[in-house]
Amino acid sequence: MHFLKLQVQCGGDINELILPTKSSDPSVEELQQYIEQQLNIPIHKQHIIFKGQNLHQKPDEKLRQYGITNASLIRVVGCKQLLHRQS
């Protein structure tokens, strides 16, 4: 098991996420799934940006191809899923 520690900026908050992965070079899709789990932003609403590059447009690409390493700061634009409250 490998781990990639990232800083994810969403709105005004910066969240530190530790992405567990089977590969030492995870894909954008793996990051999207983890962001969905941890920050409650559905994949189809995520816009992931790193140094001006739109990662969400190529989910099969590897994070390393974009220059993403441990402690990289990634920006996520998207709407959080609202949790429905039952009365």
C-alpha cells in the first residue's frame, strides 16, 4: 500500500488528505474518488486544477505526469453534496 499526502484547497479551506493507493503512481480518477469520499463532492461536479492544468478532463492520466508529488497543493472547484435530513 502506498500513500500520497496532498493539500486540497476547496473554497477557502485547505484540507490535508492522505490518498491510499495500490500503485506508487495513482491516477486522477483515484484522486477524484477519494475527494468524493472525504470532501463529499461528487466526481461529476469536481474541477481539479494543479498549476493551471485541468486534471478532471483526463481521469486516466497519472498524477505524476502533472508533476504532483507529496505535499502538492491541488485546487478543487465543485459543489458539495448536501446531506438530506429526514424529519
